Amino acid sequence: MHTCSAGVFGLLHCIMDTPSLCRDCLAPGHSEPRCPACRSPRVVSHNELNSLTIAHIDCDAFYASVEKRDNPELANLPVIIGGGKRGVVSTCCYIARIRGVRSAMPMFQATRLCPDAVIIKPRMSTYVAVSKQIKAMFEELTPAVEPLSLDEAFLDLTGTARLHGGPPAWQLARLQKRLERELGITVSIGLSHNKFLAKIASDLDKPRGFSIIGRAETEAFLGPKPVSIIWGVGPSAARALESQGIRTIADLRQRDRKALIRRFGSLGDRLHHLAHGLDQRSVSAHRPVKSISTETTFFEDVTDLRDLEWHLWNLCERVSARAKAKSVAGRVITLKLKRADHRSLSRRRTGDQATNMADRMFRTARTLLRCDIDKAPFRLIGVGLTDLVEALESEPESDFLDPLSGKRSGAEHAADQIRARYGDGSIIFGRSIR
């Protein structure tokens, strides 16, 4: 067993000098299959274990995990967060994933693959509250926390070893244990020397994973990977690259940087750098949110205006909850529609004042929808909030042309307070009922 001198600094040097760590007892050890202290197989070993400082932390099936935590009877059951036969899967637990269920999958397909699944409507205010608790724990380690969504964030732990008594890897393993013990939430961690690789690493071993990509192995690791592993390269970009004979990162490296820029513009320059594992982006705790949006795809194309408005209201409530959680409001409300022939329509309206109220978003988006209802049927509807500003505490919104808007805003504020105290299901608006 590895031994070290007593005291905090002795422990720090012991950890720093050891290329492996037990994620169960946090003891430093040798590169063995099992921890020499507690015999756990959850040992992470890497030559650069104690020198890497950029982490990506991703909660495992976050919404489903919260539901299972709050209702232990669901522990061993497949759980899908979503709802409605025309809706899509928001997320699902790993039991459901084994059956083939995936996020954004139409609900009819998900229930066909997993007929015994427990389907739960999203409780956004609950997820937001848990997300805030998680972020608070992140910020105890470092102020350099960059959230990407409610359930994932980048952390820069540079210079924190002496403050917390161990290198970043040890701090992260301790955090992983604490999140599971205190909040009942499991996370997967990726640790590397930049954001691009840290995010890739966090996907390598899920759930409850801890993966590392070091500097020395970066090019060898990336070479055989498909270009779709690059964050931001979606199906259309991947097809465009494949049409040029570029299928893997190794293929991408063989292309001249200037040629990539001529063909793909700014994306080409980004591809060139990321193909070599180069990412100069810093972890920014103050990176502004540019937009908030959500959408749903229907099982069957929808023509009926009332059906479309019901979906639109629920989408507006989701966007509103996320905007309120981030304390932002938006001046521009956008409506997205996709026709049966897959052609997309995008409409937007700029208001006189910023809002994060579901009622105001819905009324604006509904007006835009009614202008295009003659183009139905639609296979997708979405709503978004852009031109975001900080939301200030204020009196309920009012509108000279709509004298009842202040009362509706007041009712929505009151409903928010009730939900925050008693849960999402404690109060609902009539529009949510079908």
C-alpha cells in the first residue's frame, strides 16, 4: 500500500506523486486493477492524472434521476420523461436506453420499444432547483464554472490544489461522491487539457464515469474517431464532409487548412484546429446565454389550430421556466414551424419590453401561428426567446392595448411562487388541460 507522511501537505504531495486514484475511498494508489486500500475496482489511472485542470461534468439522465430519487419505487423501472402520444422523449433513464429509447425520439416509438415504461411529465421547476444546488457545489471548488444547460458544465480547476488539499482529479472524485451522497444525483466526468476534449471524455464512460484524455495521447486518440465527434458537426455537416472524402479526424488532418476555410468558411478553420486537439476557449463563468428555445415533433402531422395552440402553450411554459431560472428576459419571440414537406418557417416579433412570462410569449407566438395556419399541416412546432437581457424584479407587466395583461402576469407570478414551494403539479393553468 502507498504510504505518505502525516499532515495536509504530506497528503497533498502523496496524491500529487501518485498516477492513480480510487473513486470510492479517494486513496491514492498504484496502477492496479483494484484499490490497495479498499479493494474497489473504481480506480482511475493516468500518467497526467494530476496535471490536467479542465473538466466537463454531465449529470447522468438528469431529469429521470431526479424522478427516481424523489420516488424510490421507480428505482428499477424504465422511466421516460416526456408525454403525449404526439410528443417526444425529453430524456430517459439508462434502463430505457438499453431498450433503445433515446432523447428526441417520438413517444409512440419509445413506448413501442419500452411498453412497460413509466412516463412522467417534466417538472421543470424541480429540475431547476436541483441544478442550482449542483452549481453551488461546483462553485465551492472554483469560480470558473461555465454552465451549458441545467445538467452540464465546464470547470477550470487551475490553481486550486493547495486550496482544497488535492489536485483537480482528486477534487472531482470527491465531488462526484458528494453529489451522489447529498443530492442523490450521479455524474460523469471528463478531465483534459481543454474544453473540446473534456466534453468528449465525459461521454466515454457513462453513467458514473471518470475519463481522462491527456496531452500526450490527444492526436492518437482523435485520429480514428468520426468527424461527428466534433461538437457542432451535425448530420448535415457530416454529410458535407463525407462528400469530400472526410470521414474521420485523420482524414480531416490531411486537408490543408486554407482549403478547409475556402470550402467551409469559419467552420473549416475550427475543424482544422480541433482535428489536432487544439482549443483555446477559456472556461467563462460569465458567458452570456444568447437564446432559449424548445420544440416538439408530432407523431402525425397536425392541422387543427387548437391542437397546435395547446402544444405552443406547453412549449412557452418550458421556455419561460428556463428564462426565469436564469433570471433573463427576451425582447424577441420566435415561432418555428416545419411543414409536412419538411420545409421550415421561422417567424419573429420584437416587443416593446423584454419578457420571460409564458402568457406574453404564448399570445405573441399564437398571433404568428394564426398568420401561417393556412400552411398547415405541420410536423413540428417550436418557440424561442432571443435578444436576452437581465430580468429585473418589477411589477407585473402591463400593456395599454391589453388592460388584462397585468392581471394575467400577476396570476403567473403567484403560480410561480406556489410551484416553487409545493412543486410543479400544485397548480396548472387551464390551457394545459386537454
